Amino acid sequence: MRYLALFLKIVLFVLLLGFAVKNSEVVTLRYFLGYEWQTSLALVILAAFAVGLLVGLLACSWRLWRGHRELRQLRRLASTHSPSLSKPE
């Protein structure tokens, strides 16, 4: 299993390296007030992907947090209302 994970990491690295090499052209990003930033296209795409991933994770985290809170309350309720288990003699 460890070798499979290592193999997948190497394949992913090679694919990302090939992507960066094929998209190494310099692009200019223009902002307000005449501010410009020149960088490679691969970096711009990677940054856009990372920002999208972060926004998606933040959007999901609220629902996950709410589910964990509800589960904690249900466990607390179940532990207080469960009949005591006694060993038969």
C-alpha cells in the first residue's frame, strides 16, 4: 500500500511538472490603480485553483461543524437517557 501511495505521488508530481513546463509563458495581471504583476501562467492557474479549493473547504466546514455539534449533543442525550446495563447474576 505504501508503494502504491509513493507511485501515485510520483505520477502526480510528473504531471504537475509537465503542466508547469508547458505553461511557462509570462502573463501580466492588471489590478486597480495601474498595479501590474507579471508571472508564469502555471503559477496563476495554481493560485486560482488554491483559492477555489480554500473557498470550497470553508463553505463545507460550516456544515461539517454543525453536524459534529449535533452528533455531540445526540451522544450526550443518549448517554443520559440510556438504561443502565447491569450484569445478570
